[in-house]
Amino acid sequence: MTEDDQKQAAAKAAVAYIEDGMVLGLGTGSCAAKMVDLLGERVQAGLNVIGIPTSEATAKQATNLGIKIAGFDQVKIIDLTIDGTDEVDPQRRLIKGGGGAHLREKIVASLSDRMIVIAEAKKRVQQLGAFKLPVEVVRFSAPALMPKISALGCTPSLRQDSKDDLFHTDEGNYIIDCDFGAISEPESLALTLSTMPGVVEHGLFIDYADTIIIGTNDGVEIIG
Ligand code: 5RP
């Protein structure tokens, strides 16, 4: 199975958890996009759901597929969120934000009864940190935060977009990608980052994922 096949298998298994009438958090990224495509097929066949997209890109995709979307002025509780990840460890801790959407993703996940994380096999790691941890920061604070974040034991870099301009999130902030190599204490790092003025949100998701669905060469593996 290619990585694309693995993502597709994980997305298909996750969509099977969706029931009529649900309010759904719709993740961002290539794996989540496959899930949204499959959801679109079910909606076109008559399924009635409301989606809360975690990015402008996902909102556009969902709308084009005929999936009803809403904001928190219309819904308060989300039944189920399905999203991708950049890394997942054996404790179901995640690094997210490779697509720059982890702020909205974390808000949506935090308001969800259940979060299912879907990914291809390579995203499963023994220890988080080989993937650079995305930290969304207020633009004003970025130059001051670079040395402070570096002092936590990483090499930080300001994310650029495909045109070599600075990348802006959907909320207009910058992202500092932090190369830790390995993160030995994700909980304490998460707390430290959360309490730094200027940091809007980091990509460590601890105690968010209820179920992990990994696409493998043999099908899917479901954890939790
Ligand atoms: C976006 C994310 C994505 O879920 C994560 O980057 C995984 O994306 P992909 O499925 O394309 O590898 O956190 O902010």
C-alpha cells in the first residue's frame, strides 16, 4: 500500500463512525481531506450532518461538496472530530500543525465529545519531536520569542510559504517551527509554551485523541 492508500484506508474507517444528525469537527491536511471527500459522498447520498471546519481550506472543500458548515454561533457541542496528525506516540499524544491549522484544530477538538485521529503508518513514533513542533505566535512577538523558544532546547525557524514570504495562519499569525529532535517531556513543554506571552497555540495535543486509526500495509489498526 502506498502512503496515499494508507491515508485513504484510515479516512474510510473513520467515516464509518459518522451517524446521521451529528455535528462534526472537520480536520485539515491531506488525510483529513480524504475523510471530507468520503463524507461528501455520504452527504450526497442523503446523510444529514453539520461540519465545523478547522481551516478556510477545509471550509471551502466541504462547501464545494455540499456539506453544511456552521460556526460556534450556531452550535455549541461537537459530537465527533476527525483530523490528521504529523506524529502520534504510544500515549496518543500528538504533534499537529504541519498545515498551520493547529489553533483552530485544538479549539474544535477541545469542544468535541470524541476525537478520532487518522494517519498513515509513518506518523506513528515512539517519541515525539522528529517533526518540528509548530508554535503559532502573534506577529509582534515573533522576533522576541525566537531566542526564548530556542532556550527551551530547540532550533526555531519562522515558517515561510511557497513564495518564500512569511507564512500566515488563518488567524493572521506566524508559525515558529521548533526542531527539538526528541521531546522527552511533552507535558511540561506544552505547559511552558502555553504560558509564554505571545504564543497563541502550540501543536502538542495531549489528552485530545480518543481513537487513533492508522492505515497500514494490511488495512487499518485502531487504537482506543
Ligand atoms: C494541519 C494538521 C494536519 O492534520 C497534519 O499536518 C497532518 O497533515 P497530513 O494529513 O497532510 O499529513 O495538523 O494543521
